[in-house]
Amino acid sequence: MTEEYTNILALLDITWGRWIMISLFALLVYWLIRLLKHWLEKASLLGGWNYRIYRLVLKIYILSEPLCALVIIGGFVLINPIVHGIIALVILLLGYSVIKSYFSGKVLQMSYEFFEGQKIKVKENEGIIQEIGRTSLVLQTKLGAEHISYVQLFENGFTQLEGAKVGGLQAIYIDGGAQEGVTIQSIKDKLWESPYLDWSFTPEIALTNKENQFEVKVLLREKHHLEDLKNLITEWGYMCRLKN
């Protein structure tokens, strides 16, 4: 028992050098999970991966950031429990509202699917999610962009007015015109950057008889995003029209 107790104390005896190594390892694991999530996210759009695997990795990714932070902070405190513990406590008290909103966001993201372009209602505010931050959402309403903290979502509740299953399958033509290097792969890569697609459906892209013209089938998260997608494609420098 004494030997086991000694071994536990040895593990808790953190030096600055050991803390740096632990922190670097934690950050490396976090970035590897982030890269895996990004790769699976893209692979799920391009085909060949089960969407459920991506959802599992996404949840692991959501948890990995706070766990990484806790490991780094915990190791820092163990270097000098009294002094560093007081420092950590002061930071916790000063940033309590921000930290609370951060962890509230992680809990919400584990329970609900949030994505840019989704329509939600919070109290009387109704709009489309423009950005998903670490401590708040940016909601685009009729009156303009509004930052809503995750604590507000917890306290006031919210309604997901339109979700991933509300969109529609659309067939469009994308014409690259005189541009060079326009390929099926390059279009897939650009579509990946669009926030309007439902990733449960793999976009179908095929060349037509016309040079540099592609027929594209996509599933939109929301039907009214069709105009947004067409405008985005126009910004890429391509011509776009619905298939009749």
C-alpha cells in the first residue's frame, strides 16, 4: 500500500519540464482529433465514409478541447498547488461568466446539432445562425446580427425552427465559362466550403455535353438556401442556373 501511495505521489509531482511535455502532448492529441474531424467532415461530403462515424468523431472533438484545457490547467496547479491553485481560482472567479458560457456551449453542442445557416428562435428573436463561437452564437435577425451566449440559450430556451431534414434536393448547372482548371474535384472542394449543404447526401457532379459545364445535385439544409447557394457560386466566378 505504501509503495502504491508513493507511486501516486510521484505521478502528481509535476515539474515545469514535465508540465511542458504533458501540455504539448495534450495539444498534439487535440490537433490530431481536430484534423481527423476536418478530414472526415470533408470525406463525408465527398462520399466513402459513414456519416455516423463522423458524428462520433465530432462529439469526441467537442469534448477534446475542454479536456485538453483541464489537463494543462491541472498540471499547472500541481506544480505548486498553493500558489498556482490561488492563481487558477482568481482566474476562474474573474472569468466565471465566460467559462460558464463556454462549458454551456459544449453541453448544448453534445445534445443538439447546431450548424451555420440553421434557423432558431430565442425568446422573441428569430434568425439564422451566422457563426458558432466558443462562448456564443451570432444570430442574423431582421434587425441585424446579435450575439447570444450559450448561457442565454440554457436560461431562456430555444426552438430549432429548421433543421438538417428541412431542406430539399436541388439540381443545378454550374458553368465554369472560360476559366481553366475547373474540374469535378475543384467544384466538390468549393461546395465543401458552403454552409448550406446537408452532409447526409453526397453531392452528385457530372460533366455535361457542354464544355466546362457540370450538372450538380445537392441536398440543401433549408429550401430557401437555394438563392444563397446560387449567389455563392456566382461569387466563385461561375455561372449557375436551375435544371429545368
